[in-house]
Amino acid sequence: QVQLQESGPGLVKPSQTLSLTCTVSGGSFSSVDYYWSWIRQRPGKGLEWLAYIFYRGDTYYNPSLKSRVAMSIDTSKRQFSLQVSSVTGADTAVYYCARVRRDSGGYPHHFDQWGQGALVTVSS
Amino acid sequence: QSALTQPASVSGSPGQSITISCTGSSSDIGSYNLISWYQQYPGEAPRLILYGVTQRPSGVSDRFSGSKSGNTASLTISGLQAADEADYYCWSYTGSRTVTFGGGTKLTVL
């Protein structure tokens, strides 16, 4: 059974860069069947997709955040990461990493496994 | 990229059926069957309950069903139970390798 676990600082200062890592245990990591993704949820708000990445490094971003968000992947460590630059209080959220099923056409099909989430607070 | 539109809240009594709508556009829901639904309890991660419009993952009750008509997808929960009280989110592929979630619907079981 695949498990995903987010890790990283719980507190980030305004204007700095938020960095999170997701470690995947179990299942296949370097597979054509999956993308790996980040989603966040601001306090009391809905889910917001941030980005997803293929094991070869192909990356796709939410257009509204593209200028501040970057994803990377390290297949040897079974980890993928998120960086959000120039953070403000609006970036305070629970950040989830998730696995995305990829269909035969390369389209993202659905999120089938989620991490438990990591709360990141932006405050001085 | 705009979020898909869901009602903020719906409610129903135990045993009843409820339907949550998710309205998009011809560029997302209207063009693809890459639509899924997620259930989220307070303080927990979301859980997949439907994918590919109508498919249920293993372990999800058949009381949950999905459909699509035009630019609107729907989640129906039949035989409502207290345990169904949660937030529900739709999700769709939106083209150009981007995806989006609906704004979420809070289901209250009266």
C-alpha cells in the first residue's frame, strides 16, 4: 500500500521561500501510470491544485501561481518537492501531496492517494 | 483558470437522497470525462469516492454515484447516513495539462 508523507518547516517568514518534500513509500514511484502532485487548502477554504510532475521531470503548474511555484523530483530517494517563493500570509495553508493516476493518453485522471497534509504558516 | 461551481451547502435527512452539482464549461467538464469527486472530513485529507465520472474505487459504498450532462457533473448520495456528513469536492481536467477543483459543498445530515 502506497503512503505519502509531507515534511518541511511549519513556519515561514513573509517574502521567503516555502519548501516541502513528499516521501513516497510502497508502490511504484518511477511509473508511467502516475503523476505526483501538490494541493493546498487555506484555513476554512477549499482545495487548490498547485502543480504535478511526471517521474521524468515534466512539470505542470496552476497558471495562477506559475511564477512562484516550482516542483522537482528525486526518483532515487522516492521524493518530490515543492517550492513557493515570495510567500505572504495568503500562502498559509495545509499542503497535501498526492498521487495522480495518469491515463494512457498522458492525461491526469484522478488523485488516488493523499498524504495527511502539512500545515505551513507564513508569519514573521 | 476558474474553480468549478458547487453549491456551498446541501442538506438531507437520513435515508434520503441528495445531489451535489458541479458546473464547469465546455472547456472542462463539457469536453472530458476526467471528473472525480472527493470526500473530506474536518482535519483529514480528502478521499477519492468517484473517478471517470461514474467509477467507484474499491471500498466506496454503492450509495455514491456520479453522472454528467453537458457542462455539469453530479454526485448523488442515496440512503443518506450520518457518516456522510462531510465536505465534497469535484475535480476536472481543464485542458492544457491543468486541472481544477470545485469550491466544495458542505453536506449536513439533519
